[in-house]
Amino acid sequence: MTTRRTFLKAAPSLLTLGAMSPRFWLQAAESSGSNSDGRILVVVQLSGGNDGLNTVIPFDRDEYRKARPTLAVPKDDVLKMEDHWGFHPEMTGFADLYQNGQLSIVQGVGYPNPNRSHFESMDIWHSCTRQKNRRSEGWLGRCAAECLSAADVPAIHLGQEQQPLALSSTRLAVPSIKSLDQFCLQGAPTEKLAMAVESPPAVENGLLSFVQSSTSTALRVSERIQQQAKSYQSTVEYPDSQLAQKLKAIAGLVHADLGTRIYYVQLDGFDTHSQQAGAHSGLLRQWTGAVAAFLKDLESHQLDDRVTVMSFSEFGRRLEENASEGTDHGAAAPLFLAGKQLNSGLIGELPSLTDLDQGDLKFQIDFRQVYASLLEDWLGCDSARILGKDYKKIPVFHKT
Amino acid sequence: MNNWHEIDPMWAWEPFSPPGGKLTREHVAHLHRRTCLGATISQIEMGTQRSVTELVDELIRPLPEANSTDPLAQATLATGNARKLSAWWVYRLLTTDAPCREVMTLFWHGHFATSADKVTNVNLMYRQNELLREYAFEDFGKLVQEISHDSAMLIYLDSVTNRKAHPNENYAREVMELFCLGEGNYTETDIRELARCFTGWEVRREKFRFNRYQHDSGEKTVFGKTGPWTGEQGVDIVLEQAALPRFLVSKLIHYFLADEVDIPEKLIEPLAKQLRDDGLQIGPTLKRLLSSNLFFSKSCVAAKVRSPVTFAIGLLRSLEGTADTIALAEGVGDLGQDLFFPPNVKGWDGGRAWINSSTLLARANLIRRLLDHENTRFAKGSLAELASSLDRRTGTDVINWWEATLLATPLRSDVREQLVSTIENGSGNRDARLRDALHLFCALPEYQLA
């Protein structure tokens, strides 16, 4: 954990910013202190509808094999975790996490009257409301505005895609960052700019003072990230995938103690209507390998008790495979939480393969119950204000 | 900021008459920054020879008779790519000779926010943009009627699925809350009843269509008026509400005068009355706002944060610049103002919401990229050539020029010295030094204000 002392020790690098006022030092040291206590949520969105049944596999169920003549994973290949279920063979990263007590699998997550359109269902997960209501804010955007606005940049979306609705807020703008370079001042006006923001402006103007102090924070952020790029050593080898590189960048930002509480990344391609087996294996490998490396990296920097990773998809897929050796849009599916502070294991029952809702698995746990638990027990926010009502929490975190 | 509650409304909206009878460069630059994305130094100097009324009349002039179609727009639409449409608008913002109409079109784009992300049809997005431009200073009531039939809007607010049995309340809500009245000026019943008026509205083959089989032709009660109202009649009832002109005037004041003021009712009332008396014609009210004592007073100078568009395109226009429009549109999007892709139904908040560490660094980095990009030109040449042609020889000459055209608030003397020394003693040739100085200049807190 970065303490006030380690920040001050790292501080000489900031001297390159030129002479700074004592006020600046104080703010920097203080904000660093409070950030260290801040817990961080990393969301990994699996876009397209992940096939939950070939992720957490009920390998000894006849219904599973019968419904999936070509796609059922052979019993011997499954990474058996408990008596009746195991992971897809590509998920060795998650098998390790599970054995180390760092993985919580919430079973049968969904919502009533499931919608099987990607966009609509994703919007429901993001905004927590159905289409007839207006959706100008996402749950995380609302969380950032309601509860985390003390941070300079409470949430960051890392990626090339359009910003997910989950992060929208009508009250604050969440940045979408394509690469970390965007967070570093290019060219070399740093010192001169630092000089320009260190003392009061020529005229009294509230807006100007605001921009001035924001600029000084921005320079600090830029300086820290540049420093970070030089000093941050990761002994963990990340897989060679885009998702892994994004998570690695986030590990660097967490280490830099930016104060950001929510990070959001996406992995697309889970819409496996045909020839599912190969594509799905690759995706599972990419996803679980990246998350496992990320947690290992955080652990090696003693940051693992500050971070929880949630992976979700807008829906699962049908029990029955289709005629193209793929699966079509379904409903409930497992959701994954990874981190050190979790009650590891399976939460909820393995889904019934006989009691179905129009051929799909029924949901047992509303996704908003998971959100409520994360908001209250992890981020320390009032979940009812953010979700619009009280959802019953599920016991995913250790009692602290 | 100072307290607007102490301002005398009589004085506030009276036409401004400059002390000494002549507008200063500061006055003219202020007017141009707010209404035209900036002006060149020569435009500013010429402006000082004219009266406020002349300048404002020039800004808010009728749309010229529709001449031939815009060939660039047609070529852009043929690509079907909304990103290119965004670049098309950037080109227009950079080169138009009616910049105030573009600034107002941008206002309406935020007001009637519609995103290509959901609409996914560039033709419809373009058509809506042209509609906003056509009605920029004109009859607001007609604009609301038109936008209610606009295909992009119908798709964006889910009115394409407005069936009799399941009225969709989305559009009805936005018409009241975001377009016309503001929160607190309607009830949930008004929304439900208005939604019934809109049933049967559909989009077919990119066009509005009324499907009478899906229309609920029963009686509805909207704001206490009962009848078998159609959607158009429902909108008319909303347009009659007393809250409407007050809502619009206060939004215009925040857009053109000052970001974060609490505007007292007594200041809004005279303009709201005028807007209503003018049959909701925007032009005359806007003229009065922009030529008022209040507009030119201390309360309004440097009282706005530059939007990404005024930040980047304002810079180029003030220095006769042109740039790669695709890169520029993307850059402006990275700063938070992605044209044709507003973040949500509320559009852009503006003000302080534009500013955080990530956007400030992105602002500075965008300028660096623009200045280093081979397609960036100033008056068709280099920055050094432009400075020479304007006879700006010394570092001080250059900084004075930039300060007069670009800044709403003065530079501190030590910062000015830094800038001058970058030009005179920096590294590289004169053009490189000028570009370094301009980069620093645009990263200054002072330049973030308009």
C-alpha cells in the first residue's frame, strides 16, 4: 500500500515541475493518503453473451450432454473444481484463482422477463432500467457522481470502443482513454506550465481558479504516470492480448495511486452463433488469463487487497446448441468476481437444466443484487440511491 | 462570480453603449468569442469601427436562399460513415462565413441531443442537422413540431415503437423536461397523456408516418385541456405553457453569457415576455441578449469555460488556420464533444464539466498534434509566415496579438515573459519556437476560458 511516506519519498521526481507552493505539496500528500484507502472496482465486460454453461460446466449432467451433442466439453477435459462442476479447459487462470480462494462465482444471474437483444439487454445491465424509462445515466456513472466525486477522475474507461452506458452520468464526464499516452503531457511545456499555475491569476475569477487548480492536478497526474512508466516493474508475465495489456495499464494506474475508483474494459466476440468451440476457447483463455495475471501482478505490489474484478455478460446462451454448432441468445448466466477480499466459491445453486424459461436457464439472483453488494460492501456507497431501490445484498465479501 | 441578484433588470437588457462611444478591441473580441468561434485580429480591429447593433445584426442574419446542395455533404453521406459526417461539420465550423448560425446549430444539437450511435443512419443525422441550422434563429414552436416528426429523433427516443396499447413515454417526457419546460413544470399525468397523443407515430423508409390504426384517438387531458388530441395538438399545448420562454431564456443565458450563474427570475422575465410576444422567434431575443449591458459587463467576460469546439476550432479560426478535419473531429471528440454523438439525452453539460485532468491533458496534446501535423496551415502558410505578414516581429508583438484575439482574461506578467522567451530564446527555427509558444499558450488556464 502506498503510504504518505512512500509518496513523499517518490516526490523528488516532482521537483522537475519547478518550485511548488506548500499548498500544492499538502494537497498532493493528503490526497494520496486518502486514495490509498480507496477500494477499486475493475469491470470486465464480456460482450456478445458468454455461454455460461460452457464456462462453469455441469459435467455430470445428462441434460447438458444431450442438449449439446457437438459442443459439450468432454468430461475428462473439464477442469473439475467440485463434485458436479468444473471450468472449461482453457480457464486454468481461474482454476488457480479458485484454489487460492480469490474467485467468487455467482450463479444464475439475470433479471425478470429477460430481453434477448444484445443492445437492449446490455442497456438493462448498464442502466438498471427497462426501455420505457429514460436512460441517461448508467449505474457506475451514477455511483461516480453520487458517491465518488471527491476523486479527480473517479472512473476511467480504457479502450477504443464507444463509452459504455454504464459509465454515463449527466453530472460528470467519465474519460474514455485509448492509451495511457493520453494521460501524459506531450511536448515539453511541463515546467513552464507548472510555473504558470502555481500562483494566483492576474484577476479574481472563480472559474479561472478552478481551471488553474485542475491544471495543477493534471500536471501531477501526467508526472506520476510518466514516472510510473519508468519505474513500474511488473515481474508477472501478462499474456499477449489486448485485454491483458489494458489490465496491465490499469495495474500501473492503481500503483500510481491516481485516486480512480472504477476502471472499465471490454472483451468482444462472445456472440458465438456458429462454430462456437474454437472461438469460445480462445476468448475464455484471453479473458481468464488476463484477469489472473492482473491479480498476480497486484499481489506482487501488495495492492491485491484493494481491487475487485467483476466480469459479466449481457446474457448467457440457450441450453440447446443450434444447427451451426453454435448457441443462440439465452438468459441467466454466471457472473465472476475476483479478488482477495471475497468469499470464494459458488454462490447460488448450479442452474436447473430441466426447469427452463422458454428453453433458457432461469435466473436466481438479480444482477442488481450483485451491484448492491459491490456498491455497499466494496465501494462504500448507498446502493438504493444509485439503483433506485433496495436490493438484497449477497454475501460476496468477507466481513470487515 | 458576482451576484446576479443585485443586477437591475432595466439596466441589464438595455442596449450597451460603450464608454466614449466606441467599442474597444476587448468588446469586439468578447462578442466574437461567444458567437462566432473567435475572430482574426483584423476582424476585431474592423469591428471597433462599427456599432453593437450593426455587429449583432450581421451575426444574426437570415439564412440565404437555399442555393445548390453542399457537394461535400453529399460525398460524405455516400460513405455512410457518421465519423466522416462529424468531420464534415468540423469543416463547416472552420470555414463558414455565418459562424453564429453554426454556434446556434451546435446549441440546438445539444438541446435536442440525438446520437448517431443509436440512430446509425447518417442521412437522418444530416437531415436533422440541416433542420437545426434552418431554424437556428427562427420560430421555436415550428422547430419543436419539426423535430417531433424528425426521423432521427423518433429513432433516438424510441418513438418508432409507439403503439396504442403501449404508449412510449420517452419522447413525451423529453419534450417537457428537456426541450420545452424544464423539470418541475409538468406532472407525470401530463406525460402519460401526451404519450397517448404520440401513439401511431412511426418511421417508414426513413420518413415520418402516421399510422392511424395505432393511434389512440380517445380523449386526453394535457395541462388541463381535454380533447381527442393528436401529437401535433399535444405539442401545441406544451408550447403554450408559461414555463417555456423562461426555460429557453435561461438556457440561452447560460450558453451565451455565463456558465454558472443563478439567474434571478426578475432578469429572465423581461426576455421571456419578449420571446412570447415575438411568437417564440429566437432571433430578436438573442439580438437583445448579445447587445445588452449585461453581456458586455464584467459579470460575463471570461465567465465561460471553452467547449472543445471553441477551444480547438476557435483557435484555428482566430489564426486563419485550417487542419485535417478527420483528425480534428476525433480530437474534439476526445476532449468530450463528439459531434453527432452527444453523451446522452441531456446533451453536453458544459461549464466545469468540460474540465478534469484527462481533458486538460488531452486539450494540450491535441494542440501539439495539430501544430505538428503537416496539414495544419495558418493563412495557407506556416505560423511564422502568418506572424510576419501581420508584422509581428518580436516575441512581445506575437504575444500581444494572441492575447488580443484569444484571451478573455489578461496574462500574468511572469507568464507573458515565459512565452516571449520561448519565442525569442527557445530551440529550433522561428516557426518551431512559435509553435512551442502557442502550445504552451493553449495549455494555460487563461485560454480555457471564453
